Amino acid sequence: MALLMIQGWASATMGRKIRGQEYLHQFLPWLVEQIGMKAIGSTLIEEYAHWEGDAPSAVQFVESPAPLPPPHTTAVQIVNASAITVHTYPENFVQICLDSCLPIPSHDRTRNKIMACLEMTLDYTFYDDKWGWKGTDK
């Protein structure tokens, strides 16, 4: 089992693109291919507005449609070995998490390809090849 997390600031152009459904419907299949896995089902994408203070409740989420372009977009792609999530924040901040029941091949190369694709300045990255539901203290 493995976990790869990458977060940082996308360029202004890519920050706008990755919040859009059209781009995410291209980006996630590309990423699935890069890690040698198979997508299961369609990419799930939800756009929503930014709320100051506490996290939004379900009522706020339904009653407050996202402005265009939305400041937040969350995308999930189920893969044969777990899932990939993408979450965007204001100011072009992006977080990508690859959670896998299998090792992520060439995780450094995968991270670098993602960063290049999004013209991303890295804030934080994390890789654990012992990540799993049984804990990491094996």
C-alpha cells in the first residue's frame, strides 16, 4: 500500500484550468495512465463556493452554487487499487492525493510529471510505501 500527496501552487493559467470539469476529465485519466492503473467508473467532480470561517454544512453546499470559475473543485477517480483525489483552493493552491493498495511506480517521476503538467510550485510532498489500513508501524 502506498500514499503520495502533492500540494502547492499551480500557475495562474493552470490554476484556472484545474478547477474546471473539462480539464479534470482529461487530467485524471492521464494521471491514472501515468501510474499504470485502471480507472473504475467515471470521474466524480464537484464545484463549490468558498465559505469564510467554518466548513460548509450540507445546506450551504446545496443552497450556494459555486461562482464561475469556482474557487473550489474536488475530483475523485476510483482506480483498480484505490483512488486519486484532487482538491483546489483559492489562489491556485492544489492538493493531489494518490492512495493505492499497490506501490506507486516511480513516485518521484510521477510527482515531477504532475508538477510540470500544472506548472506547480511545490509546498509539500509526502510518500509512504507502507501506508495502509493496518497502520504504518509494520
